[in-house]
Amino acid sequence: MEITIIGLPQSGKTTIFNAATRGAAQVATFANRTNLGAAKVPDERLDVLNGIFNPKRKVNAEVAYVDLPAAPEGLGKTRSIDGEYLNLLQRADAVLIVARAFDDPSVPHIADSIDAHRDIDTLLFEMTISDLEILERRLARLADGFKSAKPAERDALAKEQATLSRVMAELEAGVHVRDQSLTSDELRLLSGFQMLTAKPLVIVVNIGEDRLDDAPAIEARLTDEVATQKIRTAAICGKLEMELAQMDPDDEREFRDSLGIVGESGLSRLINLCYEALDLISFLTVGKDEVRAWPIVRGTSALKAAGRIHSDLERGFIRGEVVTYDNMVACRTLAEARKNGMLRQEGKNYIVRDGDIMHVLFNV
């Protein structure tokens, strides 16, 4: 799972990146480079299973973050996202937008004023323009191809043309691709274009320490304005969370308590928001070698989940032996779960649930 972070210059996106990854990337305005990092997904179930099986290693699921530099001419000024910058964004599984809401006279905003909602609108607009340009180019090629197409080919071209024209019309009306009503065939067609407004989105308003008490109200407004099933929002003090992320966990908890900061850390908050936006769950595998969490999209079949572990398991899938996490903790061993009738035999079409512990039987 790869999350790409973007934002206007001086928005604090690299600060948010450091908070999300416990990183130490340079946050100076001249540090115009791509930063790569990852964060382990906290999962107390793994800790419990680690104590039961005492494996050689425990492997948490991970979220990879890519902190992009500003666009060549400055994102928010070009009114276009293209070239290599667009290519990097298209690779992302989800996009994380950072919008500035902190005041710092030593770091002037490119618009000479602080307005996070204006900046969010600017970035969403640029993503829309990028998608419209992609559709315009494809529709132009379809029109040219239609002229020379054989009669048997014209039905497919006309169907694609109608779908893309409708998607384009809705985009022009302000409805992002992720919010449009599309069939599975239409989604499959659009997936090849890697459209930016189709991607799950996390929007983070980067507040100053003086606005920590305002965070709930800021998040409530964001939720009302932009949150949908595939858009998650948060107000986070990037500078404070970056500093806390560098601390020893015990010291971090103590310092949070002293500041009266309740709830999860910025790192955990961002991970959970990304999981929600992508509609991810985790299934688990256990054994003497390792206990491990595997992230999959909700609704994934046992066959495809097996392929997440290794392609051979998907290719030679026979069946999955599945036990719930709670039953595994109660039984302590797979043998005991089997003895008590808690280890189920599931076929390739079984829909894996969050917390399922699955052992795959296969033959290649």
C-alpha cells in the first residue's frame, strides 16, 4: 500500500511525512526532493499471537509513504499536473493532501494568506483538470480511430466513447470519479487511465500548536464539506507530532499526558485513515517461523488473499483452514481449534474477514 503526499509549498507536507514514518527528512523549503518511508500498522492481535506462538519474527502490515517535492513550476500555480509528477501520483494507491492552517511569519504562504479550505479546493481542482485532460486526449483518439475502424470494432469504440463522455461531463460538473455511479465494467475500463480523482483520498489540515483545541471543529467542518466513503479527513499538528514521533514510546506517552493530548498518535491516526479510505482489512497467518498481518481490500476472496501471501498459493489453491482471532486465542493452537470444531474449511470463494487466521493448503 503506497500513499503519496502532496501539498502546496510551505504546507508542512514533509513534516507530516516525518510524523507518519518517524522519519527525519529535511523540512527546509529548499529541500526539494522525494522522500520515501514506511510505518508499521499497529495491531494488538499480532502482539497476543506472538506471545502464544513465540515465532522467530513478528511482521506487521506496513504503509509506504512517498513525499513528493513541489511540482516543477509550483503546484497550485500551473493549473496542471502532468509529466513525471503526474506519473508519480498515478502510481499511488491513495493520495494524502496536506493543507496549511498554521501561522508562521518566517515561512510565508505562496498566496500571502492562510486558508486551508482554499488550498484544498486548489489541489482538488488541479487533480480534476488533470483527469479532464486525460479524457480529452483519449476521446480525440477514439474519434480518429472510429473513422477507420471496421464495423465489428465500432460497437466497442462507441461504448467506450459514451462511457468516457459521461464521466467527463460529471467531472466538469464537479463530481469526482470516486463519487460517480459506475458499473464494474466501467471501473475496469477507467482503471487503465489511473485517474487522480478516482483514487482514495486523505486530507490533513496541518494546524499549529495554538489550535489544538480547535481540531474537533476543524475536522467537523472538513467532514461536512468533503468527506465521502473514499475521502477521510483530519486536523493534525504536524510539527508537534513530528517531534513526538522521534521520542521513545514511553517518553512520548508521558509527554502527551503532560500536554493533555488524548487519543491516538498522529502516526496511528494517519495509518487508520489510509486503511479506511482504501477500505482495507488485515487477515493473519501464524506459525513457528512468523506471525504476520496481511492487508487486503474488504471483500477479497480466499483465493486472492492466498495470492497476497505468494502467487504459488493462489495458483495451486485447494482450500483455506480458517479460524477467527478470538477462537484462536481461546484454543491457543490450530490443533485444539480443529478438535473443538472452530477451524473451518473454506473454499476459494470464501470472503476473508478482518482478523481471520488462515492457513492455505495448496498443490503446485
